[in-house]
Amino acid sequence: KIHSGFTANGAAAIFQKQMLEYRKASYFLFFDKSSIIIILAGLVFQFLMPGLTEIKIFMILFFSAYMLFFFVIQGKWPYEIDRPYIFLIPEPDGKKLLYTTLTENIKNLLDGILLFAISYIFIEKNLIVIFLCIISYTLYGAVYIYGDIVSRRLFGAVHSKAMQIFIKLFVSFFVVLPGAILGFISYFALTSKEVAFTIIALWNLIAAALLFLASKGVFKHIEQA
């Protein structure tokens, strides 16, 4: 049983609230059922590709990132966006958005560390590549989060839940696909996984940053949330 009170104020209180909720719902730190599903799916997927040794780590990243999308849009942070009180907090929009989504980004980072630590044992012995995979995986999550918010602003009038998920999936994959393609091309052109994953990570970083900036306006109009 968790006994804790709030010590943070303003937007930081949202982060503290979500941290307390994760402590109650998770097995350890941020590891919950979604963590287990994504990690097990990634591990099973890697054993289904015995003949693709050189690009197996790419497939693990992309497949895990695909699975991550469906868990991100069902995470805890969308419930905060839907609650009116967040619009009344006298903090800058960027700060509110950061704290509202921070727990989800931390969770994705920790899940990525565990997933690719296991991949290091069985698949890829290059620590630089593993590090870049962790960063790329975390940034995929950030793209999905802020892409979801942008989709809410652009297509908030769509009432069908299935159509909303399809639109969010389309927007997110439209944003991340060029980075994956450029990464693959650079790998086959230069035979360097380090360069390929650096390109993927940088693309995701730029995409996540731009989507973050585009998402801030959601707090100016409550009907868009």
C-alpha cells in the first residue's frame, strides 16, 4: 500500500500524481503489463528471423516501435489532457505539456533499456548500436505522444474511436517512416549500423521536437483536447 502526499506545485504536481499512480499499478518502477508484452514480443520476433542476422536489430527496433504505438495512445497521459483542471494551471503551455507526458517518456526509456539490454545478450554486441536503439525507441514513443496530441487538434471532430486510432497511426508512421528509410539506405550504402541508427535517432529527435512545439496549443483551446 502506497502512502504519499503531494509536495510539488503547478504543472510538476501532474508529474508527481502520475508517478504515484505508476507506483501503485507497476510491478517495479515503470514496468507493467505493457512492458512485458512489448519485451516478450520483441524477443519472440527476433527468434522468428533466423536468416536475417545482420538486420535483425533493425527489425526488433521497428517491430517494438510498432507495438509501442498502441500502448502509448492508451497510456495515462491522455487522461490528463481530457481533464479541465490542467487548463487552469497558471504555467506556460510547454511546461504543462512536458510534465503531463514526462512519466510516459521515462517509462519508454526504461522499457527500451530492458528490451535492448536483452537484445545485447542474444543479438547485437555493439554497445553504441544498443545505446542508439534505446534512444531511438524512446524517441519513437515521444513522436507517438506528441503526434497523438497534434492529431487531436487537427481531427478532434472525428468521433469514431477506430477512425481516431487509424488517423493517429497514419500521422505517426508518416512522420517516422522517412527516418527509417534513410537509416536503411545509409546502412546498405555504408554498411555501418552506427551511422544508420544515428540517422534514425536524429530524425526522431527532430520530429518529436517539432511535434512538441505543435502540440503546445492544445492548452489554449479546451475543446481541442
